[in-house]
Amino acid sequence: MNKLIFSLLIIVSWGCASEAADPIPEHILEMEDLTIYSMDTKPAATISFTKGAVYGESDEGFIGRMGDISVDRLGRVFIADVQKQLIYVFESNGRFITQLGREGKGPGEFSYVKSLQTCNDFLYAFDANFGIQRVSLFTLDTLATGKTIVLARNRSEYISLAKTYPGIHKIYLRNDCTYLAEFVTHNSNPNKEWQNVELWGLLHFLDSTGEITSNKLFEFVEEIRTYKWGLVPIKPFFGNAFIVLLSDNTIYWAGPEYFLIKVYSPEGVYRQAFHYPLKKIPLTQESAGEAEVHDLYIQNMKFMDLPQTWPVLTDMKIDDHDRLWIATTVEDMTIYEWWILEKTGELITKFEWPRDEPIEVVKNGYMYTRETDEETGLQRIVRYRVEFEDV
């Protein structure tokens, strides 16, 4: 029955698709509960942006090296400094408030503050240093240092985690402040320069105390790294996988090769998928130069085992209305084309945005981007008011 329904869906959806789209691979066509949308689907709305507050300069000077950012329900902006290992806090209007934490291994201190997220009344700062792997909590009402939680202390109980390196790669906070944790592993022993190695992501649930509470939900290729002075992530060429959680903890997964979004239940069980058959962009030294890829990588492209095309998807975000924001590669290497979708996959709108101004967060009716001052080279976060208008 599923195959019959699916075949009819292809006729309806694919029949009006542009001839410019690439053929749909067989492994995608064989997926269960798959919806295929035409790449010529018309947007349901237009979108506009109004530039507003700027964040990045504190009373202590400029941020050393900007890491992850988070925004709370009051519009306050938290910016990690991965050079100084602390967190800057700004009012919604851009005024600097204070800084949290410092470099170290004690409570509220960091070795490598990798990600910031908020849940209920706390800011969660993930320290990804392999020897630490913990989160530090700061209360949002007083910004005081709270407890520190060591993650995955019971990992030895799970066979799938026995050989993972370097441990927890990413964490995703669920709506009850428990965790979806992604561990990464690889089984390769590279012996030559520019040899590719697949890093696999393994998803497990952790409870609020940091203990692992589930066997592996599913696994996937997180990214491909190349052996050169260690395992180097050359993301412009290979891309990486993306995971976002809806407000009800539904899991959305996407890889870089196709505009294919897989949907999993809050328990990690596959539900459905949707696909837009886009035209892939050829990967060449010329296009790499236009994309401002590092000269070292461009000069050595002839020695690398590279894909023939650029990653189709380059980013995926979720806003606080459970809308998906997905960045795609287009022929103009100075921009990405962003698609905004309903959680069911229907297109809301599209817009173009500069590659060198990545979108970090969409929340409270605002979009927050990372921008670099051309003269000083310093980064800052810029907020834009987002408005939709039905077509």
C-alpha cells in the first residue's frame, strides 16, 4: 500500500518539476513515507529584513574569537569567546551587561566552550574538551553560576560507545532539559596525505543528570575529514550533517548531498521524509576560488578525492515557530539561497543571503547573523527584524 501511494505521489509532484533538476536517486525513491516536492513550487509568502541592534563590543574590549551564540526569551544575546573561554552577555538593544565564566577546569570555568543553549530558566554552556565533556548552567534571572554536569559518565555500559573518539560532538537540549547527544567515531587509519575518513554520528539520550539512558537511536555520516596534519574538516567541499529539534522534541535530520529531510519521533523512530530535487552545482577550482575557500585547499584539490559537486545543503536551523530555515548552494558563490519551510516540508518562502554573513539564530521574530568588519577583521552579531507577507 505504501508503494502504491508513493508512486501516485511521484506522478503528481514530480510531473511539474523543472527539467533542470537532477534525477532522483534510486535510494531516495525507495524510502518509505516520502513526499517529493517540485523545485518549482511557488512561495506562499515574501520575507523582508530590517537591520537593528549590533552585539560584539564589551567593556573589556572586543571579543577575541567568536564562537557559538544563543538568545533567551527576553532577547538577551550570549556570545562565547573561544579564545578567552568566557561568555559575553548583551541586552536585546546591544548594550553589554556582563561576562560569565573564565578559562579553567573549576565550576563555571571552560576549556573549550563549544555551544550555548537555553532551557527553561538556565543557560547551558557545553565544554567539549575531551577530558571534560560537561555543561555549566547559569541562571537566566540572576546570571549566577549554577551547577556543573559531567556528561556520559556511564558510557562504558554501552558497547557502541567503547571506541568513539573524541566523545560527544554535539548536544541538543530537549524541551524537558534532557539531552540528545551525538557521539562521533571512525574506524579508519589513514596512512597518506589527503586521505578521506568518514566520521559517524551516534545518537543517544541523556537524562538531566548527564547519564546515558538509551541505546543508539540511529547512526549516520556526520562529515568527511581529510588526513593532513591530523583529521582536517574541509567543510566547504564535503559539508556535514544537520540535526534540529522541534518544540515537541521531534528530530529532523539532513545530510549535505541532497535536499532530503528525514523526520524521527521524539523517541528516535523514523516517521517520514521529504525531498526537493535540486540541481547540483559542479565543484571546480574556479568555483572554489569564487567561494573564497582557503588557498591551501584550492592548490591541493588535485590531490584530494573530492565529490564532483558542491554540498546541496549547507545549513539548517529551526525557529521558535517550528519553521525550518535551510541554506542551499547556488551558482553564485557569494551567496546561499535560504528556504523557509513548514515542518511538513511545504515551502513558505526563499531569499538570498551573503555566504560571509552566516545566520546563527532565528528567535522572537528576529534573525541573528555573524558579520565581519572588513577593516578590522573583527566579528559581530547583527540582529534583523523578520516580517512575512502572504503572496
